[in-house]
Amino acid sequence: MDELFFPKKICIVGASRDPHALGHIILKNVLSGGFSGHVYPVNPKCEDLLGLKCYRSVRELPAVPDLAIVSVPALTVPSVIEECGDKGIPYAVIITAGFKETGERGMELEREVLKVAKEKGVRIVGPNCMGLYNSLNNLTATFTLMVPKQGNISFISQSGAVGTTMLAWAKKAGIGFSKFISIGNESDVSLPELLFYLCDDPTTKVITIYMESVKDGRSFIDALRKVASNKPTIILKVGSTPSGAKAAASHTGAIAVESSILEGIFRQFSVVQAKDTEELFELAYAFSSLPLPHGRSAAVVSSGGGWAIECADALENSGIHLKPLSESLTRELDGLLPPYWSKRNPLDMVASINSEAYYRAVRLLVESDFDMVFLIGYGVLGSIAIPAAVEKDVEYAKKISELVRIYEKPIFVVDVLGEELSECARTFRRHNLPVFRTVRSAVRVASEMVRYSARLGRFSFN
């Protein structure tokens, strides 16, 4: 699939002068995104578009593109695909909607497109999709320019809107993606094929999927079997209720699959299941940037007793062990914390503004036999009450971030103020340390990482 993700030449069929037309938006994004290959706009009504010569048809192109992006009325798609095949173009991404998701007439039209494509040797992505993004060659052949920096997460989505929203979230949070592809109705190029490709892709560490249906169960299982032993795979499966299944059918023409069957398959192949789009994002973020825990013992450092209690409850309910502090570790902590500290795990720092003490406490904990550390509310007082403390908080936030790399243990940071208010949160993220908005979400992600690590045989989860 290298011609799909790494084309040297692309054509955009349906490129337009209308700034609101999808053909115009995608052409503009491809050019603005920094793609360095040849770009050929195709529109019989234009001589030039955005500084490029425009061609009347695919047949008139001066070279053979590796990829066609198609955004034309649905009824004209079959003839466009025929032209692509006659030209020798191996891949076409069909943005256009109006196919099987609309009913029997649209289904018949989609069959016609697929018949022409197979006869002419063109592989189809879509139809009814939002394109693709590859950070390695700056290919932004999608609706949005809100794309993340280069990274190690790849994302396959049966919903274009969910996919492009995830890209925007990642850009805002400073998280890197390798590839994104919206597969829409999945008429030809399939989810299992893409899984096989990404499994062998050296720039993809974590695979994330938004899924409404399974088209080919056997191929899907074969792909999961291969991926399971190589890369974390995180799936948000929607359409599990009658109402959701009905909505999926009108969205991408999806056919419902029994949820209990899929959940059994996911468990068998160590798939991490997200409950919603926000959790899909948080799980991808954590798996891509944190080391896996080698056990299920946790220490908690909190700037307030309330958050410490909340975290203790959440950890116990999730199966993560809040192990007591050893006598020797307690003595060491006595030497750097105020006399009134909690002297137990969780460590209640009692709203201390001593950022060095936070750092030294976290370092002692990761140096010890705890498998992970939760840091809650670090820097909160500086942000809301003592601005003079923020500079020191940020300095030690950098040092705390370095501990993850040095000791290869995950630190789960909960910023109770939200990133917009906390300079510390922004610092942690700049140093590739995930920041969670709630204790619940941090513990939920940690528990999934613990279970995944146990399924890989790193320890026994009893």
C-alpha cells in the first residue's frame, strides 16, 4: 500500500474554485500541508486552480498519478474510476457520499463503482470517506488542516468526522501521529488489509480504530492475530445497541455484529477496548508515550487529601494494588516532606508549594519497587494562588518527566485545573508525558495498560 500512503504524484478529481467545495478544500490542504510531490487538479471547467494548471480529464494528465482523490457527484464516480483505470492509477480515494449508506439505489451504484474498479485494476478507499493523512510525507488529503505533528500513532476510522476530530485533538495536545485513513463504506480496501500494513509499518507503534462494523470476520481475526503480538491495538466499537446499529447503517451502510462475539474476539487477541472517543484518544496517547507497567502496584502523590482518597478508591476498584510504603522508604520521605505528611500511600502533600519535594518524592517512589506512580494536582497552588511558584513548578515538571525515561516506569499525571490554566500541564505534554483531566480517566487508562502488559506475559494479574 505504499502507493496509497506514499504517492509521488496525485490527482484531485473534482477540484474546484468554490472555497466551500470539498474538492477545493482538499486541494488547498494538500498544497498547504507541504506535500512535495506532483499535484494535478482535474476539472473540465477550469484552466488553473491555486496556481496549478487544471486538466479537463484524468486521461489528459501528463503523467500517471499513484493516487486519485475523487470528489465528484455520485452518479459520475463510475466513469471517473474507469478513466483512472485506463490511465493506470492504482489507488482512488472516493470522498463522495451517496452510496450504500443511502439505501438500495445507492448500494447498486456502489456495486457498479466496484465492478468498474476491479475490471480496471483500481483499488478503492471509501466511498463516503474523508481521505487520509501521512505525517511522514506531509500528505494532508483530507478535510482538515488541523493535523498533528509526526509521531507513532496510526488511526483507521469508519467515521471521517471522528477521525478528523481526533487529529485536531492530537494537534492541540501536541501528540504525534504517523498515519490516518478514513475508510467510509469500506467497499474495497478493508480494515484487515490496513491492519496488516500498519503492523509491518516501522513508524507505527500504536494502532487505533473507530469501528462501526466488521465486513470480513475471518480476515479481521487473522489481522488481529498478527497485530496482537506486535503492537497495542485500541478499538472503539460503536453500534452495539439497536439504535446505534440503525444509525451506523445510515452512516456507512454498516451491518451489525453481535457485541458479545466481538468482545470475546477482542479479549482473545489482547485488543484494548475504549468506551468513547475521548477514552480512545487518551488510551492512544498513553500507550504511545508511556512504558508498560511490569506489575500492578501503584504509589500516589497528591496535593490534596480529597484527590488521594478518590484515587485510592478508583485504584482498588480497577484491580491496581495500592501497596503500603516500606519502613525504609517512609524514613527517606520523612527527611524531605513536612512533619504532617500522611506517612502512608497515598502520599498527601497537604497543599505543599515545595516543587522540589514533589520531585524528590516521585523519584524515590519510581526508584523503589512500585510499578507506576500517580501524580495529582502538582503545581495547583502556584497556578491559582501563588504565581511566583510557577517557575519552580515548571522546572521540576521537566525533571519529573525525565524520570519516565530514566526508570522506564509510567507516571500518570492528573492536572485538576485543566491544560488551559496550568503551565505545568503544558510542560508535561511538551516533554511527552500524558496529562489526564480526571483521576477516573487516569486510573482507567492505567488499568488497561496493566491488563495489556499482563496479557503479554510480563507478570501474572491475580
